[in-house]
Amino acid sequence: MNLSGLMMAVFCFGVMWIMHQLVKRAEGCFSKKCRPVFFMAGITFMLISICVRSPMLSVMFGIASFACLWNIVILYEHGKIWIKDVEQAEVRPQEAGADEE
């Protein structure tokens, strides 16, 4: 019986859950300042993935690498949404004041 596919699926979902939690906390505490940390972790995992001889470990480090690098994109998208929300919040009071005049 070959359980390697099942193990990879469980590992992949585990990494996604952990990264989701990390992004939420990192964004709340550090904002955009944590992007270089995710970048360095992604590059490090990528290099380890290339150097490891075991195919199973190589795939695991590759998944962790791209999950770290994808977090940079997620943080960028969340930053754009946050900026848009702030801009809309600033426009609303001005519009309300213009109607009263």
C-alpha cells in the first residue's frame, strides 16, 4: 500500500493552514514589514528542496517554499484592500458634509 500521496495531501493542507495563521498574525503585528521574512524563508526552503536527495522531503520543502512565497502575494493583496477601505472611509465623511451645504 502506497500512502505517500495521502501524506503529501495532509502535509499540503497543514502547510496551508499554518501559513494562513501566520499571514493573519504577521499582517496584524508587522504589516508589510514581514514580506522579506517570507521571501527569505521561501528561498531557503527552495534551496533545501533542491539539495535534498529524498523525493518525499524535496516535495515537502518545495510546497513549504511556494507557500511562503505565495504569502507575499497575499500580503500585497490584503494591503491593497486595506488601502481601498481607508480611502473609502475618508471619502464618506466629505460626501456627507457636501450634502448638508
